[in-house]
Amino acid sequence: MGWVILLLFVLPVLFIVIVIAAISIAGANTYRTAKRAWSELKPYVTAIQENVTRAQQRGNEFSARGQALSDTFKEIQGRLAFVGGEVRETQDNPMIRMADFAGRMGSRKS
């Protein structure tokens, strides 16, 4: 009778303990393997992060340079508009018209 009780109650508990131990050992091995793999991959991941950061900085610098160039062209455009306005204003000046007229008349006489 003692053997029956032992086989019915203790043996299933023993199997459960063995299964839990096997799962724990497999988990520990997986953790160690993953830790080793991460330690080997970490320099590559760090290098990739640095490259991405550098690329983002260069992109921002390129954008800033483009904006500065655009602002420069807008300023040049404004200055050329000012110069064009001044030239038009100068051409509309009565003294300039009279000098132009006198120049034409003088060239016809020669």
C-alpha cells in the first residue's frame, strides 16, 4: 500500500519538479546566449546609432544652408528690384529726358 501511495502522489510531483527545472535551465541558457550575442552586437548597434545621428545632423545643416541660400536669393532679388526701380525713376526724370533729346538732336546734326 505504501508503494502505491508513493507512486500515485510523489511521482507526479517529482515529474512536475523535473519539468520546471528543465524549463529553468533552458531559460538560463537562453539568457546567457542572448547576453553574449548582445555584447557582440552592441558595438555595431552603437556605430549605427552614431551614423544615424551624424546623418540627421548633416541633413539639418544642409537644410539650414538651403534656407540661408534661399534668403540670400530673396535679398538679391529685392536689391535688383530696387536698382530696377531706381533706373526707371532715373529714366523718367525730366532732366534725363532733356539730355537724351539733346543727345539725339546733336547726333543728327553731325
